Amino acid sequence: MSTTRRIVIAVFPDVDLLDVTGPAEVFALANRETGGRAGYRVELAGPASGVVTTSAGVRLLADTAFADVDGAVDTLLVPGAVDVLPDGPVARIDEDVVAWVKTVAPQARRVASVCVGAHLLAAAGLLDGRTATTHWSTAAQLAADHPAVVVDPDPIFVRSGNVWTGAGISACMDLALALVADDLGEDVALAVARHLVMYLRRQGGQSQFSVPLSRPASSRRDIDDLRMHIADHPEDDLSTPALAARMCLSERHFARVFRQETGTTPGAYVEAVRVEAARRLLENTDQPLDHIAAACGLGSVETLHRALRKQIGTTPAAYRRRFRVTG
């Protein structure tokens, strides 16, 4: 017998289109993969029933008005909208949406925000005392406006009890897949991810940006090729002498060129890549720490501890407890 899981997604003028349609597609595919047993039923709720124009100019049709949403809700999903100002995007706070979220959230088994929708949850008081994420471009705004919220701009999504917050734009798909995995298990979520031609967990791990993508392409193709070699082979000898030899440059000249092209030293870059690789293994496997340290080129558990504390301010065990999705 299938269990009906009522998903209510907020829609309002200038809402980000993908933040609505992306999760809806994930839930629809989960229904298909399970022959309907997943029981997801998506409803769009807006200021009034009828047409809502998104930020992309594409119009959606709200099934019901905010005021008419009643009864139990399995998942309340709140996307956001931004105003683009000269200094950059600013999350829009619609007081009518905030008031509605305050009313409906207690009826929901769980609440999730997508992208800058976290600002609406925060304004409704749902994030006080919790760790949350949002799109990297508005993370500083969220922290400044809501000092009671611990804002982490790095993760793809954060779960804090029954409240989930997701990062920006395409990360809505990652968040929705995580919700499906939480409901139905990793196998179903993986099948949905395959249909969407995407990773169940993207290669950058929980980071909004992987190390190679977090820095712009350099003006030298050989440096870009070296960066990808480092990412693909973190367990190799990636000392400055070894990398300089690979580039057929003197150590001094190589170090100068690498810093000029990437903005960091070879050693710091290699450590960041190795920590990212360790994070992926902590998230996705039950491998012991000594195996992870060796696979990522960090050598020892002590070095793994030291590198994680330096890069992300936590221990391997604490990171695994927080971000391990599978049991």
C-alpha cells in the first residue's frame, strides 16, 4: 500500500523557476520508479490560485491560495526570490509568504528551503539556533539579518532536525534527492538520479563548489591540466618538486607561476584538494580513517585530523556524523 506524501511548494511572483520545477520532477520520478508506492503528491500554493509569473518569465499555475491550505503536510518546500541591485543580489522578504510559512510549518512533518528561500524560513523564526545554508551570494545577508542562525555557506544542503536548507539553483535537485533518500532509501534516489543524468551526490561532495571549480581558469593550459591531475590523483606524490618536474620547470619558477595563475601556493592547493577528497569518502563510505588518509594522500590519521581542522574547522568523525547520508 502506498503512503500519500503531500508536498506543498510555495510559489509567488518572481520565484526562481527551477527551484519549483526541479524538486517537483524529482518527486514525480520517484513515484514512477516505485510504481506509485512513493505516494508523492505535489501541490503549488500561491498568494491566490491561478497564474504566477516566475523570474524566468515562465508562468506557473498555483493549485490553491495560501489561505486555503489546510490539513497535514508531509513536506513544506519554500523557494525564494531575489532583487538584483548594483551591489549584487538581495533575497526578497515577502511578509505575506513569511506569515503563511509560520502558519503552515507546524502542520508539516518537515520543512525545506531551496536557495534564498532560507531567508523566508529565517524570517519566520524556523532557523533560530540551527545551522543553515543558502545560495553563496546571499549567505552574508542571511548571517547579518539573523544572528541567531548559524550560516554555513559551503554545503549543498544542511539538515537540522526536521528543517532542511539547500544551496542555490541546481542544488534544489540535490536537496530533493536527499529527501527521497531519507524517505525511500538510497536505491530509489540513485535510480531517480540516473534518470536525471546527475550524481546522487555531486563530485564536489557537500561543497557548493569543488576546489578546481572554485578558482577561475588560468591563462595557461598546462596549469589547468595540472590542477585536474591533482584532483584525479590526490594519493600521488604531489610535492612541489614532483609537480615542478611534471611541468619541466625549476621549483622556484613553478611555484611562482602556480601562485600567479591560481592565487595560492602549490602546497595549499594540494591540501585543499586532498581535504575535498577526504570529505567525499567520509560522506559516502564507512572506510576507516587510516584508509581514507592513505587514499587521499594525507598519509596518516593525524594529518587527516589536522588538515580538516585547518580547512573546515571540524574533525573527521564530526564531519561524518553531520554529512553521512547512507546508513
